[in-house]
Amino acid sequence: MSFRDSQEDVVMDDQADAEETSGTLSFSLLLDKSLPSLVVIAAWNPGKDLLAMVTMDHQLIVHRLNWQRLWAISPDLTVTSICWRPDGKALAVGHINGSIAIHDVEDGDVLRKTGTHQVAVECLYWAEEGQNITDNEDEIFLYEDRTPRFFPPPPKPPSMPGTAPSFDMSSVLGSAMEDLGGSSLKGATQDVKHGLDVLCSGDKDGVICLSAFGVFPIGKLDVRELVVNEMASGTKGDEKSSEQLLNASAVQVSLSSDLRHMTVVCTGTSTVDGRTRSTSSGNYCLSVNTAILGDRRKELRQVALQASSIEELIDVLQTSLSVMEKHWSEAITAVYEKFNGFTQLLREHGSNVSPQDELLGLLTCGYASPALHQFLAASVGEGGLKRLAKSIDTASKELYSVLSEHMQPAAEIIAFRLGELRGLARWHARLACVGLEESLMDRALEHAGMLLVQLERLLRIVSETTGGFRLFFVWLLKALRQLNRETLSQAETLPNVDSMAVANFLQTDFEKDPIGLHLSNSVNGVVVDVPKEVEELMDEVAAMGGFKDSKFLQRTLAQEIDLLTICCHEAFAMPLKVVSPQLGSPCMILLCNTAMSPIARIPVSSTYFEIKQDDGVLAVEQDDELLVSQYICFRVNDNGSPDDPSVVGILRGFGPNHRSQDKRIFREAVAFQLDSSLRCNDIALYKQRQLVLLVTERDLETGDWTGQTWIMLLQLDDLPFHMLDTPQSGANLDLLHLCSSKINEFVLSNGSPSEISLRHGKVRALPQSDVVMPLAVSASRGLACVFTSQRRVFLYDLEEDEEAKDEDME
């Protein structure tokens, strides 16, 4: 029965009401389970039969449809919001400190954690580019990743005991990572038609952030800084008044599938031209133009994928540097500790000669002082020398492995990707508006080239230094045997040693440790000595068009990686800076006054539905064949009094059509109140433009809200939406009063909205009476999850009786 049909039959006797109510069916109960703690947040996975929940005891739990626990973790910080990625393979979790963590759906591991906000993240919404968005015929900006043609799969960070593994971008980006040729690629071909998905997050201070694939920031706006310009009256010549929100706090955020329109529901206090109105505090809805995201979605997608891959590879470089520093420091520290003991032994024998000079004397004259003899024979011994030599040799092999298998491949792919981005940056007409700046990309690419040279130099230094240590320990072992006058078999005879090479090692590399100089992060002020002929050669290369910085060889490898990281961060921060000012042209409407609805108690649900052109539904945006219509539903309780009726307001198509020349603001709305015997506990937008209400009936004997509980499904298209006129800025009318004044034929004598009872829509009874928020509805599976104050959960099938009804009709 439609809403309009039910309004025509207003008068019904009590017996008919009782018969209709008693004949109401119940939804099929799929499970009834107890919970260890009350659930405060719940969200269904859009692609899998999984339910994510946040409990009162600070647990984050994911259950399967049969209530088998998939995983459960206890985050260090309080969870304030959750949202699934559109493909269902990752869960975004907002925390009270403003950070957002992306968890793997399989085991709950944190794939990436970002400090996106400074205060609590109140809402999350993950939007995916619509599959039926059509491109212009002259569209040539199709992204194809070419790195698999020239490079093996990107390297992963080397393992190091005692450290946590770095994030895996292939899991963070999901199917989009297939376009990057990642090692997780399962298919033989790459699908370049994968779209862009954007994670929207809003915090307690009214700051909204947009991140491509949930990891790369592409937009940010502060609701408190948005200025809404409206005509003070409808007459020509009137000046525009500027309206802003003070003390704004985000409640809900949603983004259309064409990425051109964003809705923000927030609380705040409105000011007009800096003057605060007496009744201006309440819940507001803002429509923000995000057309830049839809118009430049392909450019943003390519920049985000390339930049995210580069950031992951930079993490590989930094982790590899730490691994090499650890391996080498352990080996070289053992050597220096032994020879520091030799220094102390010399002082005990009254000698002021350095260990280096003592060893050179043994090499040139074959004479060992008593201190040196004691050190070699007693303190170190042949076994100790072999252990030191083995530790240096093992560390050098690890360094060579990390350099050749991790750092060099990562640096090569970074240089290749930066080169592609620099080429794109020269297309100013397409990429300048998304913040891809050519000068910054040139600088980052130059440092990537310098890094490749630094890695080649370090490979040579590792080879020369470890070779010198091998000669040194072989010579020292032969000297020890000669001092002990040992007679060895031919098989145990050590090879001959080049005395000049050993002397050169003792004079240059024995105490300077050139490898450690390049690996340590604590040598920012150190300048590497570069031979004069090399400096002259680099100056000639610079004059012929080479690196502009001809002195880069005076830096260490650690310093070069730091500079590359800084340059990439500066370049990749530009999309956020450039795109953010283009997110604007807001329009705003007051949903309800604070005096009518306490801010913390109002349930809100907002989303976008794709519609057809012949549906007769107002759409805020159109992209060829794609139409999207926005819906915001909210509940209003007058002062929270139990005697006040539950009022539900619905706003549809709110926002300007940014493609029309007149930029008119369109808004349709309807408001209705539930029967006085019903109270709305929670609301949720459902599939096919339906609204689900969880309501409780008043107990006739006690007057408490402990009676029968119902789930009501209302078809939004059947509700009497009416176009609302743009109010004057100073009128401060909320949506409830606008609806009441406009829909006269459906208004009762006292001016309140139309009344909805159990006779309207699809209504089913639930056996529970102590239901509480949240109501978790799965549009993809047709399920509703209801929680009670007694820590129980009930899962209902919302569509089973519909299938049975269709069979009966056949």
C-alpha cells in the first residue's frame, strides 16, 4: 500500500486496526546470539557476509553471517567510526585522536594508518566511481602502467628481527593495485578501467578530508570556513548575505558515485554577516561541489596510484637502510670492541702507540710488541679472529643482498614513476588543476637519479671495504701463527697477502668505517670526502646538462634518501593544496533546531541512489547516462519528552545543479510523524530507495516504551515530496517547518506533519522490546541486524517473504 493511497482512507475503526495489526507477518529470524558487551557501532560489508562491530568495551569485531567470529582486536585508541571499502576487502576505522587505520578483512592486520585529522573522526564514507559513468568520445587519458614491461615486481621491505613489517600497498589499494603491476596481481592482463574510490572522513571540528583509495589525500575543507552566499530577499538589487557555521561538528558525510557532489550533515551555530541568530543552533545539511573529482577522476587516479606506489617504495628504501645499518653496526661494533681492548692493553704496558701503528709495525718489520703478542695470542686468539672475519663477511653479504635485491630495484622503479609523473606534469591543461607541478617533479626526479648513483657508489664501497677486511684478517691470522711458531699442513696454509693492500687498508678504512658513514641516520652534518678529480668530473657533467647539484656526492646515502623523501612529500602534497580550494560553492539548509532535537540523539542516514532519467526523481547531477539523487533522512524528538511524537524528515536532491547555467538550488522534502503510540529508535536508508525504521510501541498499561517492536519499510518514491522554495537567509526556517508550510494538503490542523502508522508501507513485528541503536542494514544481502539493551543480537531476513509472495502470485 502506497503512502498516498493510505492517506485517502484516513478513517478506520478500532476493530479494523486490530485486525490489520494482528495479521502483520514477522521477518524470518536467522540467528539469535548473546554479546559480551553492548554494540555502539555496526556496519555490514558491501560485498561479503560480514558484520563489523565496535563494542562498549573497546573491541573491534568482525563476524560472519553464521556468527562465526572472523577476528577481534582491541585497538589502543577508542574507535569512533567505521566504514567498509566498496570492494569489501578493507575496513577503515576512525579513532578519537583523529587517526584512521585501514584493516585487512581477512585477519584485521593494520595495512596503513594515517594521521588525517587532529580530533575524533566522527564519520566515514567510502565512495566508488560509478561503473556506468561514460567518457567523452575524445577521451585519451587512459592510464596504463608500464613498469611491468621493464621491471620485475616491486620489492618488499627486507625483514629485520624485532621490527614490525611495513604496510602492503597492494592490500590497501585492493583491485586498483592490479593496474600497478604489483606482485599480488592474479590475472595475466591489466584492467585499466578500474575506477577511483574516495574515502571521506569528518571530524569533531568540522574538517572533512578526502583520500584516494583511503591513503592518498586529495581534498580537505573546513566547514567552519565555508561561506554560503544567498540573496537577502528575492528582489533584484539586494546584496548577498554571507552565512557561516560556528562550532561545526561533522555527523554524516556522503559522496555521489559520479564524485561530483558531496553532502555533509553537521551540527553548529549559524551566523549571517558575522551576527549570530538567536535560534541558529541546530543540525545543518551542506551540499558541496566536488565536480573537480569527477571531471579529473582519471588524472587523480593515476597520480594517486603512482604516488602511493612511490611512497611504498620509499618505505622500502628506509626500511632497507635500517636493516643494513643494523647488520653492519653489529659486525663492526664487535671488531672495534676487540681492538678497543688492545688500546687499553697498550696503556697498561706503558705504550702511547696507537693500535694502528702497532699493526703497521708488525706488517713492515715483522716485530710484535709484548702487548700486541698478548692481544693476538691471549685476548683474541685464532678462533676469535675467525669469528670476527666471519661476522664482517656475513654482514657484507647481507648488505650486498639488500642493495641489489631491494634498494636498487626500488630506486629504479621510483625514478621511472617520477619520470612518468614529470611527463604528465608538462600537460598543464589537464594536470595543473590537480596539483601535479612540473618543477617539484623535476626536483624529485633529480634526487632519484642521484640516489641511483649513490647506491652504485655504496656497492663499490662495500666491495672494497669488505675486501680490505678479508685481507686484514688473513694477514693477522698468518701473523698469529708465525708468532706461535705453528707448523701447518699444506691444506691449512693461508694464501699470500698483498702487504701494500693491507697497509693501505690500515691507513684509510680501518678506523674511518666508510660503510657506516653512509648508513647512519645520525650523520646529517657529515660531509663525505670526494676526490678532486671526481668533483671536476661532476662539474663537467653538470655543465653538459647533468645533475644541477654537482656536490651531491658529498652527501651520504642516508642523507640522499632523506632528501628524496622530502621532495616527494612536497610534490605529493600539492594535489591536496590545489584541489581543496576547488571544493566549494556550498548551499546549506537547517534540518532542525537544537531546541527541538538534542544533537547527540538524532539518528541520521544519508546516501546517493542511482536513478533512471524517467523515474521522475530530482537529481543533483547528471553525467550522460548516470543520474544520482541524494537522500538525507533524520529523526527529530521534541525536547526528548516521551509524550512528544517521533518526527522523521527526508531531504532529497538538495544542492545546486553545477552544470546548469543559472546554478539554481534544488531541494525536495517531506516530513512525517509517527503515530503517538510509536517511537522511532533508529533509521537507515535501504536499497531501491527505501527507508527502514526501527520503532517501538508504547505499553498501554505502563505507558513505557516497552511494547511491541516493529521494522517498517517505506518506499521513498511513494512519499509526497514537494519542491521547497529557497528561504531568506534571515528566516532561519528548518526543514520541518518548511515541509509543514508547503505540504498543506497533508498537514493536520495543528500544523504538524502528516502521520504515519503501522498501516503504511511494509511492517513486520519483532519479538524484542528493548531494542537500541544502531540498526545495521545490509542492502546487498537484504538483512537487518537488531541489538538489544540485554546484550543480544538478532539477524532478520528482510526479503524472504517477498520471494514467497512472488511465488504465490505466479
